[in-house]
Amino acid sequence: MVKLIAIDMDGTLLSEKKHIEEPQKKAIHKAIEAGVKVVLCTGRPLFGILPPYKELELEKYNLDEYVLLNNGCSVHKTTDWELLAFEEITKEDVVYLNELRKGYDLDFTVSNDNDYFVIGERANEYTKEDGKLVYVEVQPISIEEATSGKHTFFKSMFLGNENEITRFVKDKGELINSRYSGVLSQKYIYETLPKGANKGVALKKLAEKLNIPREEVMAIGDGNNDIEMLKFAGVGVAMGNGTKMAKDAANYITDTNENNGVAKAIEKFLGE
């Protein structure tokens, strides 16, 4: 029987309009009322999950739950949003990674619970649009300020058009992955996380903390940044709109995010 459900947000729980449809919400409430732990597991930072979390109306349960954010780089309690654990992109990492983008028309960004920064004088259209999706205005920051020691960063990202991102990953991907955990989370976003950090590792640690065996964990996702958690979970569910790699990592494929695929997966496995 499933006792913990980890759910990705963009392309999974959220519709293309970035809202949670009523069947999705009802299925999650049903799972919680059945005693199942429901954990949002997303690449979004804290400021990017608060409005959808409110839309889910989970506060009424007043449960001591968790969210796994920044692709597993930070863990929060949901009662007071306390930061319980995090992985860090250091100031040395910021210098190194920022240098790698020279010769490429890409933005380099860093973020934490409160801020979304772009290194340089302005953000490109892809970075601005990503900021809108997580309800924040991207702030330009100098490399000197970013490495001043005033800030703690959980993850970093390169953003640009699909062709430029593809060229960058082809040229630098192997080098980046020798020192970090790199993942193409969107066609226009290549994320660089601290080495070994991903959703699967974070989910494994949480399941162990809660004494829930992996056989009783279900994970639902659509993207390449969901692969590790889909592989870890006893029940790995890929969305119908998911990437080929996500589908290959899963052992079940549900409907799309536009057709309440999360709700259908929960209904299928909740009583098994």
C-alpha cells in the first residue's frame, strides 16, 4: 500500500495555465484523509510553491508535512516553512560556472528561498519568463555581490533559447557533470546542482526519516529532473505528457497534466 506520494508540479500537478484543477485537488485530499503523506517535490524555490500550495487548501489539515524544493536541494516543513536541510552552490562554484557561459548567449542565475538573481546587468526573455512562473521579479546582481558571502544559494541555472542551450550542454555538459549534478529541466533551462543532489536522493532521505520503505513510495513526474525519484519509488508514475526519459524511468504511465493524470494515478494506486 502506498504511504507516501511525491508529486512534481510543473507539467505534472499544474495545468498548462499553472493552476491545480479540482479533480487533482480532490484526489490529493482523499489521499491525505486516508493517512498518506503527500509531498510536493519540485524544481521550484520556496517563493514559487507558496501560491499553488495555498490553492491546494492543505492548511486545513494542519499536518506536519514536508516539501522538497530546488530539485531536492532544500527541504522545508509546511507548518511554518522552516528550512530543515539544504545543499549549497558556493561562491567558488558561482565564479566557476559563470565563467563557463562565456562564448554562449545564456543567462546564469542563482537562487535561494527569498531571491532569484541573474548575474549581470539584465535578464534575457527566458529568465524573465521563468521568474513570472515562480511569481517573482528576477534581480540583476554583480559577480562581486554574488560572491560576497552575503548570500546562500541552493542551485544555479543557465537559461537561453533551445539551440544555444543544446550547444552549451553538448560542449560543457560532461565537464559540468564531473563536478556538479546537471539536468536539462526544460528545453531552455539547464540546471546545475551540488554534486549528488537530485529529487531521488532527497525523497530517499525523507522516506527513511519517516520509516516508509521505498516499496510504499509513489512518485509522479514528467521531466528529466524527475528521473531519479521515479526510479527510487516503488511506484514510479510518468505523466502522459512526460519526456521519453521520464517514461522510461517509470513503471506506469498515467494521463497528461491537462487530463488530471495525477488524480488518475492516485485513484489507481491508493488502495493497492
